[in-house]
Amino acid sequence: MSLADHRARHLGRIAEVRAGLHAEKVGYPIGVREAEVVRTVMVGAGLLRVTLGGKGTEGFEAHAPDEHVKLLLVVLGASVFGTMFLLPLYFQTGRGLTAWEAGLLLAPQGLGEAAGSVLVNRTIDKVTPRTLVVTGIVLILAGTVPFTQLGHGIPDAAIVAALAVRGLGMAMVGAPVMNIVYSRIEPEHLPRASGALNLLNTVGGSVGTAALAVVLQSRLSARGQDIGSAFGDTFWWVLGFCLLAAAGATRLPRTQARKP
């Protein structure tokens, strides 16, 4: 029996034990593997963090959120919260809309999220979570691009469509990311993991919003009376956040969605 077959059998037996179908120890093939030291970082006095890689580590999976998952949550928080900071401000200062009118123009994003939630609920057991996350980030990217052209006076219809696409993409990211993380954490650690994930998202949103506010102020000073172009320049930073999130999403584990 190959190592892959042993591993598959081992994971299957563990799943049965967790489900209460068996209560016994299971074996696992022991062998010597050679791994490469990818990088080393001093994280404290006398404490060295070593990251291993190479072919010898193939088949191993971490049981806690990896660095790219944390980066993904922080950057997505910056993108989502940053956009919701910029758009109402642009609608009211750049287009002269009232708060009510600006809110109505933002409503399509909520409708897109609702539709995306339904789609994710029907596909999360059939498609790998990473596929949903990457697809969602691509949709967020596509929905962000039109806002970089605010200086050219894009029509309301384009804004509505872009917001709907962004909402759809946002819904396709949240639940699958949680699926990936929670499925790799022991049940007793889930409460702490939930708090940590929410903290990462909130910190990303706070830092991202503050950074975008600084960028916007700088662009307003540079553009003068051309408010639309100043906001358009700032949305290029939002697009950069989305690209960072996309890079992190490609490193998510290829974990199959759980079967009902």
C-alpha cells in the first residue's frame, strides 16, 4: 500500500473516531523525509522560527490558519471596509447626493451579497472552498475596476452593476474561508479561532480605512477641484489590496468541501 493510501485510510479512521463510530488508536506509516529550510526568523530571545518546504513536505497539512490566510483576512477587510468608506463620501461630495440617495445607490451590493450567499450555500459541498474564494476575489476585482475611472464620470448603471458584482464576490469569500479554517481546528479551539478571525478582519478594515483616508486627502490636495479623479486614484489602492488578497487566496489549501 502506498503512502498516499495509508494517509487516506488514516484520515478516514480519524474522521470515524471523531464521529463516534470507533474509539481506537489508528496507525500511521513512519518514514524519513528530507525537507528544505525555506526561511528562518528570530521571534524572541533564543526562539527561532523555521519554515520548511520542498518535496519532502508534500502531503502535510497545517491544522491552524497559515500566514496567507491571515493576510487574506486582513487585506480583504481593508478592501471591503475601505470601499464602504469611500463610496458614500464620493456620492455625497462628488455627486451631490443626499444620504438617502447615496444609501439607495449602495443597495445593489447588498442584493449581490444575498444572491452570493444562496449560491455558496448550494455549492460549498460540491466545490473546493479555495475555488469559491478565488472566484469571489476575482469578482471583487472586476467590481472595483470601474471605480478607478470615477474621474471620467461613469454612469449610475455602471456603478450599480459594479456594486452588485462586488457583493456577489464578497459573499463567495467569507463562508468558504471560515470553512477552510474551522475544518482544520480542533472543536475545543473554535471559540478562540472565531474571535481571532473576526479580530483580523476588523483590524484590516480599520487600518485599511485609515490608510485610504490619508491617500484620499493627498489626492484631493493634488487634484484640486477634480474630486472624481481624486477618488478614482484612491480606488487604485483598493484594487491593490484586492490583488494582495488574490495572491494570498492562491495559497489556500486544496481542501475538499465537507460532504453532508
